Amino acid sequence: MAGVVVLFCTLALNLLCLALAFDPSPLQDFCVFDANSPADDFFYSGLHLPANTSNPYRAGLKAARIPGLNGQGLTLARLDFLPNGFIPPHYHPRAAEILTVLEGSLEVGFVTSYPNYKHYPKVLNKGDAFVVPVGLVHYQRGVGNANTVVLSAVNSQNAGIVEVAAGIFGAKPVIDSNYLANAFRLNKGIVEQLQSKPWS
């Protein structure tokens, strides 16, 4: 009988220890600097303009700056990809992401967590949408011979972004190269070469 009571008390205490890891629900209709905000604070005219793709990735992101989104737990952005442009494998620790292709074709995929590491790849065309669950490593790559335009939304004002390779090989101070060589089953020289690259 005492064991049943202890078990019940333990279960009851576990129910009290809940953790919420998402943006809280808004406490007001909207949050902008001035309560008498004009309609323009809820408007953005710029998603028709391409993002800068002059970088080694041949891809760019342009976030929509909308004051009226403050406190709503959302971020909206335009992604542009030149042919074969890409965004390296990364994850958002605080948000799910939905991608909608407006022009061109995009390969997108994510990988589930341990123990399966299942890869979910998909090629999207104009009008297609794809959801990336919270915190999973994913990537995007423009496919085909034309530029690709994508609308991206995340369910957080600060989703965070961690590029996998940059986070490991570009860490400051550096992570021990012997450890990384063993962890990735690589030659130490290759790890040191990766660590010497400009990751930021």
C-alpha cells in the first residue's frame, strides 16, 4: 500500500513540473510602440523584391519588418535561390517552419532525431508547401535552371538558427580537433582544415 501511495505522489509531482518551450500566448491584441498605430504598422511592401544572393551559398533571405507582428509569435521572410543555390543544413531550436514555393523548384528535407535519423526529402514546385518540425536539422536547395522564390514563416519571433557545420567547426574557442576527428570518424588533418575555414 505504501508503494502505491509513493507511486501516486511521484506521478502527481511529475504533472506539476511542466515546461513550455514556445512563445507565450499574447496578453493583448497586438503590441506596437504606440496604441494609436496606423494600418501601416500591420503592412509590409517588400516581398516582391529579391533578397541578396551575392554570397557563396547563392541564396538570400529577406525578413519582413512588420511592427504589428511584434508579440504574435510569427516571423515571415522571402528566400531567394539562384540555380543550385542552397542554405546549409541548420535547425531552428525554437520554431517550426513552413515553406511555400512561389517560383521555381526547391529541394527541402529534414532529418529526424536519434535513433532513426530518417531523412524526409521532397522537391517542391510552384504552389507547393512543406513543414519542417521544431528543432530538426533541415536544408533547402534550388533545383532546376531557374531562380527559386520561397515564402518562409516560422512560429516564433526569435526562432534562432544554428548552422550545423559552422556551429561545430567554427566554434570559438575551437572544439578539440582530436575529439571531433573521433566523433566524426575523420582524419585530424581534415578536422583542422575545416576549423581553419571562415564560417561566419
